[in-house]
Amino acid sequence: MSKPASAKRVESPPRAPSKAAALPRLVRSAEDGKFDRLVSERVRLGMMSALAVNESMTFTELKALFDVSDGNLSAHARKLEEAGLVSCTKSFEGRRPKTEYRLTAAGRKALQRYLEHIEAVIRATRRS
């Protein structure tokens, strides 16, 4: 069935841009979303930040800094290591095992990218 020739199309009035449209696009792709979730978690972001200002830190130092269990810190560290954002070196100091973490070049870039993203969100929020 076709529309009568006399029927007119009614256009909706233009909508005002939403406040959300003023914010920078937070997730550009599924890969960016995974990255943001990887880095933004409290302990992982804290580890990367601490390692950015220290050449290296031991497992014991990080554990004390974030007041987390061995298993919790180990799981977070493993995720960062698997993503190539931190490196892990295991050795012995006397008879005691020593696990040391360093931020990789990729980790430093990732932290910088994440901080720039958060700063952009803050700037956009303050303008609204």
C-alpha cells in the first residue's frame, strides 16, 4: 500500500546536544575498553603509578603499599605482566625468594595514555 500523495512528512525538531555528547568518547573500540578495564582497576593502576616513580619495587613493598593479600597482588601483577606492562624478575636474596617488578616502556606509554584520557574527561566535565 502506498501513501496518499497529499501526505506530508513531518520532521522532528532538532534536539539539543546531550551533556554526554560533550564528553570525549570514552571507549573507542572493544580493545580500548579492555585496556581501560585492565589499567583502571585500583591495585593495577596503583602498581603502575608506583613503578612509574620507582625504578623497581619488590612484591613485599607493593603488598605493604596497597594492603592486599599475596594472592590478590599476584593475580593483578600477572595480568599486567601478561599484557606486557610490567616485567617480573625472580631471584634469591640469601635463601629468601625476591620478586621484583619494573614498569616496561609499553607500561609507561599505557599509563600516560590512561592519564591523558582521564584528564580529558575531567576537563570536559568541568566545562559542562
